[in-house]
Amino acid sequence: MNNQNNQTEQKVHEETEWCKRSKYCAKKLEPLLPGLPDDLARQCLLHLPPSLLFSVCHKWRRFMYSPSFPSPTLSVYSLLTDSDSSNPSLSFSSYDPLCARWDTLPPPPLPSPLLLKHPGFISRLLPVQSLSSSPYLLLLSASTPSLQPALHSPLLFHPSPPRWQEGPSFPISPRRWCATGSLNGSVYLFSGVGSSHYNASLARSAFKWDTVRSACHWKWDPLSPLRDGTFSREAVEAVESDGKLYMVNLRGHCPKEGVVYNVRMDQWEDMPTGLLSGWTGPASADEKGNIYLVDEAAGTLRVYQWWKDTWRTVVRDEEKLRGATQIAARGGRVCVVTGGGEALAVVDVKGSGRRIWIVDPPRGKKILNVHILPRMSRQC
């Protein structure tokens, strides 16, 4: 009961602060619908499509972007870096498709500077691992200039109102090159390399963090360990579908290992043969459990067919999809980071036409990672 009261008080406080920042209070006397009280007007407006709320008038738009709007529209959240720099920096932005604009997120409270490009490598960027666990964006792993793990705990971004929060300290040791995934409000952390030499226990470790709990009870709960340490070679994204997490240990067309973590049973399973053999690029699952993948060499977007254990081609576009490095799927759209981060290709997988369009990153930036989450509350 105390937990519920605290959450209610926190929500009231958040909306009050948002009102002050957005000047909403100054215009509060202006009714949303003339002749109706605002609480009833809000219920009426909820039945309108977001594009109409955005277009008709500013007071409707302010309501749509307020923290009290119950079903916020989706936005694209991206980790960005400088497109031309020998020492690139990291920033975070959100793309709102309704107004076709990028909004910069507050900078995360990083404990130390990050190294994104090592002078010993000509072109390769060191991985920065991020994750979406609706409605949150999480930063989980990065490197320091001395090639040590940069984060001692995950950083969690709340979109409404926009703010960062520190999560529980990583178990065993801070780490890089780990596998991460999310399911039902929980974050899963597998394997990784710590700050010193290779540690077999760390490389086989598995933990779960329930973000739905109140922050004072946040912790990493141990899970059944991996069978071996082969998932500490590269930054890995675990794809969620039907209560399980699917992941492979290497990218591209090279031979790889695949495993499946059964969340309900807390046990590891073999990956279906067809799913593993066709895993030839970045993959992501939508809210319905459909696993999408872009073959980075062929420029083909495919979806996995569970009943056949095969991959079906959704659309092929070598110009827009070849060289894909990361994808995110949700709300009938698949967003593909392509062109070395110079463009974001958006594929409509809900419509019959399979339309593809390009979203350019902010000027002077290129995209590292992409996620689809509820849009931020902001001034309009």
C-alpha cells in the first residue's frame, strides 16, 4: 500500500514539474473542448489518431505530449556519434515521426569518459551496448580510454519526464562484450569480459534485474549459467520471442553458435537449426514475437517462420538495406541502421506495399544503435 502511495505521489510530482517547464499551467484555463470539462474532453480525444491530435491545434498537441497521456506514440531512440572525428563523442537523441524532428536527450551521468574509436583500429568503433525495456532505454556497456569497462552499473533513461537514473551495481564485476536482452520488464545480462584477464565464471554467468520493482529493491538475481564462455567474444543482443531469449555469439555469415534461454524454466535450450543457419545479420523481434533479420550482405529483410523453421523474405533493397548494422522492430515498422550509420531505413511491414523510406540522422552525426520506445514528454 505504501508503495502504491509513493508511486502516486511521484506521478503527481512529475506532472507538476512538467507543467512548470512546458508553461502548460499558464494555459490550463483554455479548455481542450469548449463546453466540456477537461477530464471528459481527454476521454473523447483519446479516440482520435495521434496524427490528428498533433495537427489540429496546439492545446491538443500539448495534451498528447503531456505525461498524463495514457498511450504515448512511438519514437525512435538512437545512440549517435560524430560522423567525422578522430575522437568521436557519444550523444543520445529521439526522433519523433509525427513532427519529423530529432530531440536531444539529456546527457547520461557517465562516471568516466568513453572511448569509441581506438587509435590502433583504422575504422572499427568499440561497441556501446544499449537496450530497450519498455518504456526505458538502458546504457549497459562501454569502454574507457584504458580499455576497461566504463560502467559499474547500468544507466536507465525515463522518457516521461526525461531523466536518467542509475541501476544496481553489476554483479561479480563491471563488464564489456556481454549479451543483453529484456523480457516483461526485466533486463537479462549474460557473459562478458571484466576489467582484468579472462574469467570463466564471469563468461558463463547469467543474471536478471527486475526494473518493475521499486528502485530501493533493485538487484541482480542469479540465473542458470551458460554452458560455456563463447558468448564473451562480441557484444551480443538477445532477441525475445514467446517467453524465450534467442542469441548467437558472432555476427555476419561466419559459423556461429546459438542458444535459447527459457525464462519460465530457467534453463538453456538448443536453437532450432533453421533459425541458426539463417541468422546472417542483425535481428530484432516486435511486440508480437515475430523475429526480423536483415541479411547485411544481400540487403534483404526476412522474418522467421516458426512452423517451417525457415526464413521468409519480406523485402529486398540492396541500396537501402545492404550493410545493416542494427535493427529494431515495433508497431508495424522495422528500423534499420545502414550505410555505416549514415542513414536509418524504415520498413513498413504492416502495410501491403512494404514501403521503405530513409530518415537522416542529425547533421554531423551517425547512428550507432536504434530502439523504438514511447516518445518523450516535451514542450510543444
